[in-house]
Amino acid sequence: MAKLRTQLGDPLFTRITNGFQPTPYCEHLGIAAREALDVLQAGLASNRPFDPGTTTRCFSFYMSDVGQMVMLPPLLANLKTEAPGATVQSAPISLAREPGSGREFR
């Protein structure tokens, strides 16, 4: 809990006479989490098989510049054959340290 509080910059709960009360941010976070879980549950419950040959879905890939050069061309070639209606968007990820990430790449 302490790690989550630090990462989110919010105490999440405050003590009241008969227990704890969520902060406004925690309540907002709870609503967002519930909505995300509802969407996931609906997707899992739909039980529609995925057909790559008919999909028009846009797939997003986040990868380093090297990943884009090495992995994207064969991936796109495969998608062109197996999922001709699909589209791809690719965005770079930084390998520099992000504030609060706890990881540093050089």
C-alpha cells in the first residue's frame, strides 16, 4: 500500500472514527478500475472468435527504435498476409529514465 501511495502521490485512505474513508482521488480511481474491469469482462464474455482475415482492428505497438527497425517489417509482412484489413500504429518508447519509473537504461 505504501508503494502505491508513493507512486500515486495520494494517501488513498484517511482514518475516520469508525474505520477508513477513501480520498476523492481513491474514489475516482476505484470508479475507473471498475469501468476497466467491466470492459474486460464484457470482452471475455463475448466469446467471439478472432478472425484475422476479416478484422479491421488497429493494433498499437510501443517499442524502441531498434525494435521498430528489427521487428516491425516482418510483423507488417505477416499482417499483410494474415490480416489484410488490420492497421498498425507504432510509437517509440524512450529508453531514458522516466521520473518515478525506478528503472534506468543507458
